[in-house]
Amino acid sequence: TMATDVEVIKEDLSSLKHSMQKLNEHVSEMESHISNIEDDMHLELPGLEAITMKMDSLIEKLDDLENRSCQNNIRIIGVPEGAKAGNMKALVKNLITGSLNMVWDPQFEIERAHRTLGPYPGLDQEPCHIIVTFLRFTAREAILKGARVMENAMYDDKRIFFFPDLSKNVIQKRAKFSEIKRKLAEENEKYIMQYPATLHFTWKGVVDLQPKPQRGHTHNNRPKKLKRDWVGKKYYTCNSFSSKKGGT
């Protein structure tokens, strides 16, 4: 009957109302929990930021330590695999005296020399790099200077390259200056890359090339002992580990 149907509808509406009340209670409870979580996050956020800053600082120090532990090393790129196999020190001496046309100095004492670890490269792949550790830092500097003077060092009719042995992080930072260095070379302008990633150069005006690292100027009030004849009117720095803004 109609009366029975009305009673059923009333019961359904009452049940639905009860369910809505329960749902509202759950929503209110969830809102309260979310509010508490947000409050806790705001309280913890300064601590997390401090931890993040500390981690970044430790990573920079670790990277700096890695580079300084390799300060007597050079990396030779392009020497074919199998050259002087089993006698790497003799090969390095031959590269210095032959490819760089330098007179061998007894001070160029080699502590160790080896190929970088990795699978043996194929014929169409770049040969593994040679890492050379000298007993003295002055030897490493002399070899790198000789490589800069030679410019096009050759071995077995192939061009080879001599670089400082740096970490991946520093290499990536220095790579951002590739376009600037190419432009400077085209204009026959002098430049030098200072550790970890600061480019000093001489230039007639202002250069704006991409990628564009942070720009700075040398200061006239800096101590004279920090100035060098190769420091130009302008220099660029890319996230240097040093906190000094004017360079060194």
C-alpha cells in the first residue's frame, strides 16, 4: 500500500541521513589529521632545509677532496689500445719525449700509470684513457704546460690529448665554457681555467655567450699578490667551491 511505501522511503531516508552524518564525521577527522600533518611539516621544514644544505656542503667537500687527491695526475686521451702493452711507464715516457717533444727530466718520476677500468673497446670506440700519477706536482704542471705549447700532440698518426685528472662534477662545470673558449681561440685571445671552474681571459669588450655562467669583475682593492698578468678585464665563474665572489 501507499502507507507502507511511505514508511519504507522514510526508513531509507533515515538510513541515508545516518550515513551522511558518519561520512561528515570521517571527513572532519581526516581534515584534522591533515591539518596536524601540515603543522608538523612546517615545524620540520627548517630542519630538512638545514640537512639539505649540510649534505650539499659535504658533497662539495667530498668532490674537492677527490680532486685534490688526484692533483699529481694527468689523463691522456686517444692513445690506441695495445700500445706498449705491459709497459705503461715506458709508453708514457715515450709520449712525453716524442709526442710533446720534451726533454725527459729525472724530476718526472712516475709513481704509477694505468688504463681506466672498463670493457676492452671495439675498433670504432674511443680507447680507454691513461691515468698517470707523478711523484711530484711540479712534474704534472710541466707536462700539462708542454701539452699546451705543443697544441697538436700526435702518436701513431693519431691526435692525443693531455688533461688534468678531474672529477666528473668539475668536468661538467668546465664543459659549460666550451663555447666561450672556442670563441676566445678564434679571436686569439688568452684564457686560463682556474680550479675548480673559473675562466680568466683577456677581451676587448664584454662577451655574452650561452651557456652563461655567473659573471663577476676583478676588484681594484684586492691585494696585488692575487693579481696575475693573465687576468683580463672580465672573468666568468661557474658554481665555484670558493665563497669568494671576486675570484683569486
